[in-house]
Amino acid sequence: MQPSPDRALVIVGHGSHLNSDSAAPIMQHTAALRTRADVRALFSWVQPAFWKEEPALGDVLSMLDCREVVVVPLFISEGYFTEQVIPRELGLSGPAPYHELVDGKWVHYCEPVGTHPHMTDVVIRRARTIIGGEPVSPDETAIVIVGHGTLRNENSALATVNQVAALRARGLYSEVEAVFLDQPPFVDQVTEVVRAGEIVVVPYFIADGYHTQEDIPEDLGIAAGRGVYQNPTVVAGRRIWYSGAVGTAPEVTDLILERAREALTEPPPTALPLPPACAAQQAFVAWVETAIRERGVAEFGQIAIRRSPPGFELTHHEDAPDANLATHTGLTYAEELARLTDAGEYRPLKSAPTLRHGWRLCPLDGPGLCRAVNGFYPASIVFWHQVREGTLAIVPWHETAARQTGMFRAARQLTAQQAQDVAWACCDRSVCLKRLLWDLDAQTPLELDRGQGALVCREACSLFVSMARTVVTSERPAPTTVELSPADLESLRALFGAALVGVALDREGEVDAPLNRRRLRYLLRKIERADRG
Ligand code: SF4
């Protein structure tokens, strides 16, 4: 199953546990690139990867069956993520642009898309599009770029400031200025920083999310409801035109490809071994064929795989194969189907037992089957195979914790008892289908039912890390002591049990919210421990 060309393109984004907005531009550009003939001539596959979603950065190289990989960060600027987090999680030792052998793969790491010189054209086009056919003269118009900014890191504003300089150099607009969410001049000062009667405001952000759809419109004074605003809106006698985030512009697809092309200057230094994912996929298809021959169906997580001549079809394992299911044919539907539950809620954890029902994916040949399964359960095939072969690298919690930086550094302080309780809250089969393989360290095993099944967990996921951080920060300083009788504890336990099945819970990834399922399980665990004395 060696792909041709033997090269993959990975687009990296931040991602989020809370909603799919953050990943939307990555998925948009991934989908656009996968359909292009010029991309397929260079890359056999385009793969998204994330810091706070799946596929995780730490897993993405393992799941690819190509020997050469180009990694393009879809970030607005150089900084903490592009210079520290992404190289560290991918196992790279240098900043971009950089080429390195990582676990037998020749990896090219590119500079972020947001610093590409042609981003200025994207901003100009955004501004022109938003004004549309209105008779607005550019030389009577100010353009204002909104950056995040923060006084804690002077690099945070740099990409926005550089963009302002590049726009001024074009001489197209009477004034070009920057405002920021988190440092002066602030967004609500927009009518003070420019004099023009027409003001075009372009958010220099990758994704349209809370900042671009709520914070900025509010601060500009154009919000007419949550995520609702009119173009133009008159504020203090000036007309304000507001565009979407630059990262969602269709032209950014071309810039991702340009970044990738720029990296292809260094050929692999040596003949490279066949990636483990190739043997894994072959073994997986053989396992599926055997299961279908013997039982008529192969089950993997919540997926049922059956014959659909000349290939395979996938359905939810609880859906009857002859049910009236919506049939999808494209490989990328697996990623889409995996994003939301039946109720339309966002699934930050692909191994949560909440895969939606009512679909059929077919027909799939062997490689297509593996791509689709990886779309539902990223990196699951290669790890499944490595468990069978005894070659899976399992990462204990103390190593995962030691890698955490920035706001997640607090997770390093998780005590052994807290870690046991977080694992009980997060990794139970009722919230995650993976068989947990890691321990706290060589001397301290996790004491819980590790689950069964083909999906395996070789390292604590980003949701576990978030929960660990929440526990550490919320239990510092020492929690209030409340004396409860056995009857009180009994009532609380019953209340938690009822809440876990009976009420609308907070979002799955919102682990610091009071009615989050994992948080409630964590409290239930503490109560049960207290009750046992
Ligand atoms: S750490 Fe726990 S919740 Fe996360 S993937 Fe592993 S088993 Fe599932």
C-alpha cells in the first residue's frame, strides 16, 4: 500500500475542545487542496493536524504512510506555537524553515502562512469584497487591521504591525492602522485612530470564532446580536465595514500550497524505510477481510465494516445495514461525520462513544478504507498494529506532563492521587472507548478498568491534560473542608449519578464548567473515596 507520490502535506492548526470554529479554516483548506490536480501531483494525501484536537500533532507523523512529509502551520504569526509547541510535538529540533529526519520520515517544516508576503493581497481582497459594488473610493477609505496583541509578548502584535507596514507601502488607502483586542490602541478606539469617513476593519485572525464574531463587533459598536452585524454600520458618524477573518479567505489555500512548494528544495538525504503505517494498513485490511469472512462484519470502535463489492462500506455499528442510511462516497466524509454527535454537539474526542448514526460510507478500496477509519479514529490503525506487534511506544504521564508549557504547565503539578481520579473521570468506557495503556510512571500504575477493544491510548490526550490543569488550578489553594454525614454523601452520590444521565450537561471539552461530565465524574470519585474513608 505504498502511496504515489510518496509525500503528504500536513496542515497544522490550533483546534479547540469547545467548538469546531477553530478547526474550520483548516478543514476548509484541506478539502480544497484535496480536490486539486496540482496538489495531487505533489502529495498523495493532505492531512489536518491540531494542538487541541485530533489528529494530535504527536500522532500525525505515525499515521501517515508516506516517507516524505511537508508541514505547514496555518497560524497568523511566528511565536510560541510555531517555534516551540509544533516542533516539540512533531519531534523536530529546529525552527522553520527546517528539514529533518523524524522516525524514518523526511519532514519539511514551513514558516506560518500568516507571514507569507502575499497575505497583504488577501487583506486587500477581503477589504474590496466587503465593500462590494459600493461607490467607495479607496483614497477616502481607512483600513484598520485588528490583531490579538498582548503586552505579555511583544511578538504577538508583530504580524499585524508588519501587515500594516506592507499595506501602507502599497499606497492604496488614505490611512492604514492597527488596533488590538488585548493591548492599545484597542478595538473600541477605531474611530479615534483614523479620520476617514469610510473605515474597513479586517481581523488578522485565522478562524472566525468568538473573537471575530463577538468580541470585535461588540467593541466596534456594530454588533446587532450575538455574531450579527450589518455592513456598513454607522458609528459616530463614520461608516464601518467589517470582514471575516483573513484565514478563511479562499486565496489562503494557494498560500498553503506555496509554503509547501517552497519547502521542497531539499530532497531526502538517504533511502528511507517503509513507514510503519504501510504494514499496519495491510494488516488491518487483512484483519477486516478475515472478520467479514467469518462473521460478516468487522467492528472497530463504533464502526461496522462490511463488504460492498468491489470494496467495503462503513456504517455505525448500531445501524442495521439495510436501514435507510444517508450514503456518502468521499473519503473526507469520515472526518465530517466524526465532528458532531447525533444532537449536533461538537466531539472534541474522537474516541468518545458518541459517534453519530444514520450514514453509510462506500464504496471504499483498501487504502480508502484505511483513510476513512483514520478519519473517524486518527492514528488508530498504526497503533492497533503496533500493539499486535509489540512495538507501540507508550508514554507515561510524567513524560507527558513534563512536556506541558504555557498555561498547561500547571498540569505538571498533578499529584498521583489527582491523576488517578482524573483518569477515572476521563478514561472510563462511558466517556472514551480507548483501551488505556499508559501509567503514571514505571512504579505507579493507573488503578482503573483500562477497557477492552481495538482502539488504544498510548499517551494522555489533550483533553486529559486540560482536565489535569483544571484540577490543579481549582484545588489550589487547599479546597474548603465541609463535613458531610454518610447520608449527605449518599445524597450527593445519587445526585451526581442522576446528573450524569438525566440533565443537559456542559460541553464535552469544557472541563472547567460545573456540569461537565468529566468534572462531575471527578467529583463523584472524590466523594466515593471520602465515603470509603
Ligand atoms: S487519555 Fe483517557 S480520555 Fe484521553 S484518549 Fe486516552 S483513554 Fe481516552
